[in-house]
Amino acid sequence: MLHMTEREKELEREIRNEQKENQQKWYHYLLSILLVLMGLVFVIYKEMDIPFLCRFFACVFAAAGVISIITYAVKDVTAGYYRLDLAYGMMAIFAAVIFFTKQDDIGEYFPLIAGAILVANGVVKLQHSIDMKRIDRKMKKVTEAWLVVMIFSLICMGSGLFSVFLTPKDMRTLFIFVGIALMVAGASDIFTNIAFNRKVKLFRSGDYKPDEKPETKSEETVAAPEPEHVPSPEPENASVSDAEPEPVSVFEPGEVSSQNSEDASDQSS
């Protein structure tokens, strides 16, 4: 009974960990979609200015903070002790207040903020690419997904550095550049999450076959040719030669004369 109880606890722990991982995956996908939408707004909306941008970010941070606080209020405290939903919600609302009240200061530091977001996004993808490469080594199965993720990470970090150190003077050009960079970052995040989750799931299941490389032979051994089999000749069918020779009687000279004399006397009589 004790063994069954421990087994049930282990299964319950695995179910909770899986649910937590699924929630984190959905958060990552939602964040990626949000980056793509923000990039579209930057590119399409031609009359965008810093006050509009600050109000837009203030609304986004406020909505995220309220959702996080509600999630903390309704969740079971035993479901996850280390989740900081309340802290994240309060920080998001504080960021919304800053974006709404400090629009002039944010407009001055907008290239720095956008560059920091892009560099941070690229660093996260860089870690994912390294982790994917390490998993490939353990599985002994080489794939190119980690290389694609690393290329995306370098693009995002390069865009962030360009926004910080080579800021375009025209604000519209800056918005278009940052918008395109955000769309690339969001789309690459979706690809990275799908590829990374599949690789981790495959590694945990153990249902994979390592790539087998053919063995190279330094020296080729040439086998000696086998001697040809020569059939033995069949004996000829000769009845005379096969017969045993009859014994030939050899007489001495004296015996021949006596034999002849006896034959002559028999004839006279």
C-alpha cells in the first residue's frame, strides 16, 4: 500500500510539471504573437508618434498586469509555490504607469528600449540554439534546426545593436526598422518554440535512432582467388582392357619334345 501511495505522488507530481510546462509554452506563443502584432502596427500605422506609442504600451502592460493578478487570485496555492504572478502583475502595472506619465522621457530613450528588447530576445534564442546542439550530441543525431535558431538570434541581436548605436534620425524610418525587427523576432520565436519543444519531447521519450556513420577502411584487403576445380577424367569403357589377362604357360625345351613324341605315338596306335 505504501508503494502505491508513493507511485500516486510521483504521477501527480509529473502531471503538475507537465501542466506548468504547457502554461509556459502558451505564454511564449502569446508573447511571440504580440511581438508580431506590435511590429505590424509600427510598419502600417504611418501617423504613429511617441505619445501614441506610449499610450499603446501602457494599455498592453496594464492588461498583462491585470491578467497576471487575477491568475494569482484564482489559482490554487499548492499548484505552484514558485510562480510569481502577483509580482509580475504589479511590475507590469507599474510599467504601464511609467509609459503613460513619462512620455517625453520614453520618447528620448525609445531607441535604447527597443534595442534592449531585441538584444534580450536574441540572447534567449541563442541559449535555445546551444541547448538544441547539446541535445543533438547526447542523442547522437545531427540536425540543422539549432543552426537556423542561431542565425535568427544573431539577426535579432544585430538589429538591437543597430537601433542603439546607429539610430536613424528620421523617426518614421526608425519605427519601420523596429517594426520589421519585431516581426522577425516574433516569427522566429514561434519557430524556435516549436523546434525546441519537439526536440526536448523526443529526447525525453527516448524514441530516436542515432545516426550511424559507415566505418572507413584504411587498407583494402584483396582476397586471393580460389583455385579452379579440375574434374578428374572418367575411365574409358573398354571391355577388352578391363578383362584380366589369361596366364600363359611357358614350357622348357625338353618338355616340348617329350610332349610331341607322346602325341605321335598316340596317333600311330
